[in-house]
Amino acid sequence: MNFLAEIKIMPLKELLDPQGKAVMGGLSNLGLKNIEDVRIGKHIQLSIEADNAVEAKQIAEEASKKLLANQVMEEYTIQIT
Amino acid sequence: MNFLAEIKIMPLKELLDPQGKAVMGGLSNLGLKNIEDVRIGKHIQLSIEADNAVEAKQIAEEASKKLLANQVMEEYTIQIT
């Protein structure tokens, strides 16, 4: 069966996010003053061939740990559909 | 009130995603052979000060259209929490 894994990778809360700060400045310059914080991460969709959702999640976990997320600076959450 | 807008920005389905293809090659080299497709986009969290969720969503929409997403190449979905 084919599963879609949606992986959200965000910078850790404890760390500064300079890209987010820059975008917040840009939004403020465009007149959007009500935005108080911006954090920017990655969203990765994997199309996984697996027997069941548990196996698909394991593959997505392995991919996240080995390549997709840098766990020193980022946290990831996986959702299988 | 403070709302969190989660904005998912992905390359349009009709377009190639060279970054995703490169990552798929990397995953295959690492021995993860069951992954058939990879698409990479952005995930942006906005912290928005607004009276209600509808207003927060409007602000997030405006931010997405004006700055965050390039609608020629990307599609976005907004979730307010």
C-alpha cells in the first residue's frame, strides 16, 4: 500500500530563527503589523510503499533522523495519511 | 487574542521539484528504497494578534499572498489554532 508521510521540520523553540525574523520585518513593512512572531521550517511529503501505517511511519522516522532533519537545531513531527 | 497560523507552502503538483528529487536520491543511497516520491516545501508559523479566528485567517491569507508564497509555483494551505 501507498502512504503519504507529512513531515514538519521546525527550528527548536530555544533557538533564534533569523530567517523568520527577516520575514517578520518584511511583513511589517508591507503593513501587516499584527504578526508578532514568525518561524520558518520545512514541510516534506514522502510517498512511501509499505505494508501498513506503522511500517510507513518507521520509514519516515528513519528518513527524518538520517537525512531530513538536523536534530541539533530542528525538531520534526510525522503524520501518516 | 493570540492565534497561531500554520501555513504549509508546497510546489504545485504540475511542477518538477528538483530539491525533492535530489533528496530522494540521497534517501535511496542510505538504503531507504521504499520511498517513491519526495516533495519539499516550507512550513511557516505566524503568531497573530487578532480579535477572532476569522480575522487571524485573513491576516495569514494576506501575508501568504503578498510575501510568503509565490503563487506561480506554489500553493498554500492555512490552519489556524
